[in-house]
Amino acid sequence: MEAIVPRSSRARSDLVGTPTFWAAIGLTLMAVVPFTFFPAWRAWLGCGVLMMWSAFFTANAVRSRRTHSTISAPVYLLAALVLMGSATNTIEVQIWMVWLLGAGIIAANISERIFGKYL
């Protein structure tokens, strides 16, 4: 039989699954409309969405010290900066940017498995 363990204060401070989390998902999905109708703004819209997720994961990392959030925040920030470089024609962004995001998220998931859910 499984013992029922009370939730820790870290679990209560985790923002994943809260209204803030769902609002960020909603804003991300709503960004599809301007992506469709304003192709010239795609890089800036993408930068805004990535900065929003970077801010969310930074807040979550500070509040709950969740490994996934601690690693995800700088990954999203780096991706936003790269996309900003693309929007200003400073650098050319190609498919490797997607791999950068994917590698960061995979690293976050693996670290959470290795080091535990929370550090």
C-alpha cells in the first residue's frame, strides 16, 4: 500500500500547472494568429514568446528550485537572443536553433532523472 506524503513547500511553490502556467500556454497558442498574418514579424513574435517562457521558468526556478526550470530558463533566453539576432539581421538562424532548444530541454529532463526532481 502506498503511503500518502504531504506536499512539501517546494511542490506548492512550483508554478507548473497553475493559472500562470496555463496563461503562458494560452499566449503561446494565441501567437499563432499574428505568426500567420504578419510573416515579417515572426522573429520578433517568436522572441517575445521565448522571453515569456524564459521569465516563467526563471520565476519557477527561484520559487521551487526545480532542476528542469533552472536549466530551461537560460535555454529559452539563449534561443530568444539568437532569434533577436536573426530579426536584426545580425546572424542567420537556421534549423540548428530548434536543436539548441531541444538539446536544452532534453538536458533538463535527463538532469531531473539523474539528480532527482528537486535540488
